[in-house]
Amino acid sequence: MRIAIVGGGLAGATAATELRDRGYDGRLTLCCAEQHLPYERPPLSKGYLLGNDELDSVFVHNADWYREHEVDLRLGTRVTGVDLSARRLVTDAGDESYDQLVLAMGAQPRRFTLAEESGVPVAYLRTIADSQRLRQAFADTPRVAIVGAGWIGLEVAAAARTAGCEVTVHEMAELPLVGVLGPEIGQVFADLHRGHGVDLRLGAAVTASDLAAADLVVVGIGAAPDISLAEAAGLEVENGVLVDEQLRASHPEVYAIGDIANQAHPRLGHRVRVEHWDNAIEQGKVVAHNLLGAQESYARLPYFFTDQYDFGMEYVGHVGPAGYDAVQVEGDTSDAFRAYWLRGEVVVAAMHANDWDASEEIKASIGTVRQT
């Protein structure tokens, strides 16, 4: 069997690793658009951006691993087309045949025209090169305007403040992360950043004059799944590549994993697309098992973490379209605490902040009953 994986991020590299670990000894091709070895993205807005981690820490494996495990690693190779009927990839270096295909192209930052027309240097954060440019820029302590108070925006704000930059964050919502965490915990992040000297401007659209006051604009307004290849091939797409519980796309020989996979989730009962580190790893493992004949459903609940200043947290679960009725908080939100999102009396999501002994407890709490 010939397996081809498109995408040089954590999901694709994990799938390749798991295939070899599980004894697959057939042809295995991994196409990476960038010239870098496959790498993880969290350090780009955390340890590496802060200057605490070396570049080598971001790579899934060194080059020797791919050679020793006979992974045909195609760096700097962009896949430009998929012929599903002929089972062929069209790349800028020639065609490549396959029997089973895994799409793991990730996502791309959403562009912000106002910033790009402002005349101020503009940065996005998705790649190693992006992170390197920001590290170099922060060393000169510019006035930094950040558009968007999501995970990327807030982590970049923390890194910029740690470097000594003057930082202003613009967010249209009334609180940071309110769409993910709700107002109760969104306020915690607002207090955290204001406490570290960030000028946090909420509930208003950013203007051209706002951006003109900065030396550097960083845009963090979310990412769009990179579905152009899948769409052109005729696969079903909607906010990602539509996949079933086993991560199989609308064509039986194609799977999609990571940021681009919009999955029919067996535990949540609805579709979900997750753009987080843990999801990339675990979906990479499950797709490898299914390529080798298993029939595993991917039932893992969404999980993510963040590090901002001296604040670290982990979150597991998914509130989803049905929302939640209450948040129970245990502890001091200015220090260490746990939070539980309840629908009725059932925990649908939970997190801890600076309470690392609670990791397993919050995971185990999902689906349990707590008195309101």
C-alpha cells in the first residue's frame, strides 16, 4: 500500500510516526510546503517567541528519524491538485501516486485589509518565519498594536510585554475569549493583561488612526482551514473538510485530520473543528490506526492549554451550540483556580489555572453531575 500525507505540521508528522510505530512498512510519502522539517506550532507563540526555547524544540523529529524510518519526506513541495479517480497528487515537483491519502494542511491566518493598508508594518503568526520576525521586532521594543484578543493575540501580547514593548490590544467583543470561555473567565484574562500593563480596548472596532499610532501591527483574528485543495478535488467541505467519526472524508480513500477536519463527533453529537495541539496529535494516531484496518472513532474531547506571563491553564470539553447554564469556580481567580461549565447539573467543560495537580481531575469531571 502507498500512503501519502499532505501537510508538514504536527498532525501529518504524528500520522507518519504512528504508522511506522504500528509496523506499517509500505511506501510512505510526507509532502511539506515549507522547507522546514515538520514542526509543532504552540512554541511559536509561547516558549520560542519568548526566547525561552531553542528552534530545535519545535520539530517533531530530526532529519535522521525520517531517513531511518524510510519516510519519503518532500520538503518545499506544494501539492497543487488531487486526482481522486486516478489516485494521484499533482505537486510543483511532479506527480505522486497513492492508495490512501491523508490531508493535514492546517489553517491560514485570516487577513485584515485595514491593517495591510495602514502603512504600518503588519505581522501574522503561523509559521517559524513569522515567529522569528516577531522575536526580532520585539527586541527593539516597538509600540505594538494587536488586533484580536483570542489565544494568538493574547499570547503575543504576553510575549511583547515580557520583552518590554508597549502593547495595545483591540477586540470587538466585550471581553477576551468570551466566545470560548464566556464572560466569567473572559474577565479573568482581561484582568490578567491589564495587570501586566496592556492597554486592552474592548467592545469597539479598530480604526486606521488606532493602527497609525503603532510601530508594528500583529493581526490575530482567527484562522481559516486550508481547504482549497480538497474543494478543487471535489471533496465535501464546509468550515473544513467534512469527515465522519473515523476521520474519513467523502471519498473512501481520503482522510482529513487536524485543523482542517470538520468531524462528526460521536460524543458531542454534532460536528466540530478543533485547532489545537492535542487534537493534531490524537487524530494523527487514530487515522494511522484506521489506515491499517482499524475502525476507530475519534471520540476524544477537545483540549487546549495556554501560557501567558505566569498564568498557565488547561481546558477540556466543549460547550458547543447548546451553551451552558452556569460556571462554578473553585479558588482564587487571581491565583490558582478550577472552573466547571455546567449544562443543568452536568459538567460539559472544565479548566484549571496554575493548579497542575488538577489536570486529571478536570478531565475526569466531564459528564459528571455537580450540584448548582
